[in-house]
Amino acid sequence: MRAMRLAAVAMAAAGLSLAGPAIVEAKTPAAAVKTVAPESVGFDSARLKKLDDYMAGVIAQKRVAGMTTLLVRHGKVVAFNTYGTMDGQSPMTKDAIFRIYSMSKPVTGVAMMILYEEGKWKLDDPVTKFIPEFRNLKVMTGVGPDGKPTTVPVTRPPTMREIMSHTAGFGYGLQIREPVDKMFRERGVLWSADLPDMIGKVADIPLKFQPGTDWSYSIAVDIQGYLVEKLSGQKLGDFMQSRIFGPLKMTDTGFYTGADKASRLAKLYQTDIRTWQMVPATELFGGAVPDYTKKPTLESGGGGLVSTTVDYGRFAQMLLNKGELDGARILAPATVELMGTNVIPKPVLETLSAKQGGSFSDAVGFGMDVMVVNDARKAGSISGDGEMSWGGAAGTWFWVDPTNDLYFVGMVQRLGGTGGEDLQIMSRLLTYQALVKPEN
């Protein structure tokens, strides 16, 4: 989806029941995951090889150093492949750990929806009910003769629904020429000491627009991380471990690897904007690349998690199963359906469609921290209706397709784009052209 690609570039700047066993028992090493014959779940092997060949070509072209891809249908592994290297030398492994950046957002969304089910918040609650620091938010209207921003008060506080869908008006610091984002960078919002420090900085920066009147990729999911802590009484990482990672047996997912798993962390690369070549990453959004082997002081729900392909596959399978995996119930089916339901108002969708060339429309919208596809064919895709998806700043991506009972996870580590055709778009096209018997 083009909107997901736009968001990934900016960062570098409802389901069917499971018909078979889960992707892999958590005790099984990633390297031992067994695949099934593609034809047994409706795929044509020769056609599916086009997907494998394309991803191998991405490595050969040196667009990325290494990659893993995982395709699962009916709970059965159709393809689990590795390509290239971890660091320019060591072969990529199936248990490699990746910085998933904004693929953290759907996980934080699930954490929020757990608390929603417990009655801790409602969609139309004003965020000021839980974050009084936001009581005096302003909206930027322009720049005065003195070069300072001109503002007006918000007409009303942003709602939780808007916090969950990037329609609240907050900035992020990713758009170079956008004045509100410039303030985010100047005040080091993404580099705050901790979540309370971040909230204090955000409270003093104007919104981009009045709440609910537009869509802009934002700091909102880090705000959600703060909300999880306030509503649960736990640190964000502790809540995710006890309510999501532990129950789902996502043994390699968290906000850092620790020393014992550090050697499994794939090397991070970035795009050299002078040559557009891939080089080792040294900078992230205006600051030094964090050390993901050590515990951070700020646990970023918007972009701080590390994970493996198999771990994130278990998370995706849980969503595909309507909130359950291997007997662990994380959410009710209706709650997962709510996550995957567009909540962007129709007038905003129409405005976005005009501004972004159709990235959003009545066919493609946004739910609770995930992109959602209401009508795949109208959106120009051969994937399934009801798809939920998102990607990360270093090129990671996933989607969950309830219509065809499948999910896909792709992991790479290159900031600033992957040097050619969008991998999310190509992987979808090459996956679905190979699904010749969807009835199987």
C-alpha cells in the first residue's frame, strides 16, 4: 500500500479462525521450523519461486545486506527464507534479531486494546482525562513576522480514538520542512530521558491541525506507551512481557537484546543521501543510533522494540486467529475486529486521497495502530479484504490477511529506503500471484 510506504519513508525520514497448527511451537528453534508443500495450501511452487528470486535479487543488487521472509497460510509455514548476511560477513540466520522500529506500533496498539477491554479507557474519552499535561494544547496556524509560530487553542482535546489513529494532530520530527516537526527535532522529543519527560516536551509544542480534521504520522503511539504505564501501573516493557510476549512465547522480543543475545542482532545500515548507496548506520533521526543491546531509559512504544521473524510471526498469527494463539487468549475476537476497522472520518479520507494520490480512500483506511484495507480490489491490490499491516523505519514489514488466512513477515535493516522498488508492494504482488487455489 502506498500509504504504508509513505509512512516507512517518513520514518526513515478482521480474521478467520486458524485451520491448522500454529506456525511453530515456541520451544522449536527457528532453524528447525518445517515448511509444507506450497500446493497443499493453494500455492503454485513455480510461481512462488518468483518471490524467492526477487528477494535474492535485492541482495545481489546490494540494496540490503540481509533479509528474512516468512509466509504462513492456514497456520502452516509455506516459506521461511534467509538471504545475504547479518553484518556483511556472517550468513543471515533464521533467529536473527531485528530493530523493528514502527512495527512496534501494532504491539503497543494491542497493549492499549487489552486495557480497553478492561474498561480503563473508551474511544471517545478526551486524552486529557489521563494526561492533564495536554489541557492547554495549541494548534499552529502559521509563522509571525518575528519567525515564531502563531497558534490558536484547540477547539477540543484530542480523543483516544484520535490518539490511536494519528488524527490527533501531533507532530513527530520526521518531516524536514514541516515547522511542527522542526520543533520536535529542536527539542529532542524522540531523545527524551523517559516517557514523562517526553510528555512534558510534547505538551509545549503546537499540534499540526485541529484534532480529528486530518491524518499525520505522529508521536501518538509513544504517547500510548505512556498511557499504558499510567493505566496499568507497570512499565511499558513489563506490561508487554506479562500480557503479550510471555503468553505468546515471543522469547526474543523486547526493548533490548541483553548481552547474551547481542551477537544475533543484525547490523543496521542506512542510505547515504549523497550517493544513495548502503553504508553502516551512524545516525537516527538527528541522534546517534541507540545501543539496542542495553536497556533504554525511554521504552518507545512507537519504535523501540527488537524482535525475530518467528516471534513477530506469532504476534501476526494471534491477530489472524482473532486474538488467540496456542491457548493464550490476548484479545477477544470483536476487539481485533475493532483494531482492523477504519476510524478515520470520511471527510478526512477524501482530503487525504486528494493530497496523497489515493494512499487513503474509502478502500484503504487506518484502524487502531494498523493500516486497514476495506476493499482490496478497489485499492488496486490482489491481496484480501480486511488486511491489517504496517512497516518499520529500517525496512521491516508485515501484513495479516484474514480473507485468505495468511500472514507475511519481512525483515531487513536499512534506514532510508531499500534502494529500489518497494519490498512491501512487491512481496504482496509476488505472494498473491502464486496463490492460485485460494479455496484450498
